[in-house]
Amino acid sequence: MNVDYHVHLEEGPYSANWVGRTASALEFFMEDKAYTYGWMESLMSRLDERLAEGEYSEYWLDLYLERAKLG
């Protein structure tokens, strides 16, 4: 079966809801889901990386590609 994926390069508006949606998407890719303080630091580090790369982040698009490969 062939599946066609498309991505939205950006998903503003930038609000507290955007931060929550982005953190949830990043959490999906985390193997360790211990939900400890250390885990939260790791998630926040990934969120910081996402923000630092700006609107059209290669890092963010790579996560979408990884998800598409999972099927």
C-alpha cells in the first residue's frame, strides 16, 4: 500500500497552545517516557532546539519524515 504524506511547514499562531502541541509532538518521539524531572529537562531541551531553529526547521521536518517512515 502506498501512503502519501504531506507536511505543514509551520503551524502557528504562536501561543501557549502551540507550545503544548509542539511539546506533545516531540514527546511522541522520545523513547524514555519516565516523566521525571530529568525527562522534562530533555523535553524542554528539544523544545528549545525547535524554537532556536526558527520557522522552517530542518530538525522539525526530519521528525515528520521519521514518523512517515514508521507508517
